[in-house]
Amino acid sequence: MKRLPARRTSVMSNLVHNEQVKLTATFWNNLAVAALLGVFLVPAFYTRHTMLQQALSIGVGVAAAIGLRMLSHWWLRRLRD
């Protein structure tokens, strides 16, 4: 069995690492979109909440969506480092 040169192995290792980072960032970004959609869809169909409960759930959901989006952006920046 032939061994690959060290440089080629390093390049392939970097490609695999880059793909893993991109997949993880995509996961966090998709989770942020799901949280954002869930925050606005659930209160629209479940109207038994008071106005304060709806405002709190929307505020927390939007904060979670923004936080997850920032996490995915930070994760993608790791590719440049």
C-alpha cells in the first residue's frame, strides 16, 4: 500500500476540517432560522398566552436566533485563522 506524501495528506486534512467547520456553522445557522420561525409561528397558532407571555417568548426567541447566528458566524471565521 502506497503512502501519500505528507503535503498531500496535510491538504486533504485541511479540506476535511474545512468541510466539518462549514457543516457545523450551517447547522447553527439553520437552528437560528428554526428558532426565529418558531418564535413567530407558535404564538400565531397558540393564542392562549397573555400579551406579556407572547412578548417574552418573542424576545427570548429573537435573542436566541441572534445568538445562534452569531455563533455560526464565529464558527465560520475559524476557517480564516
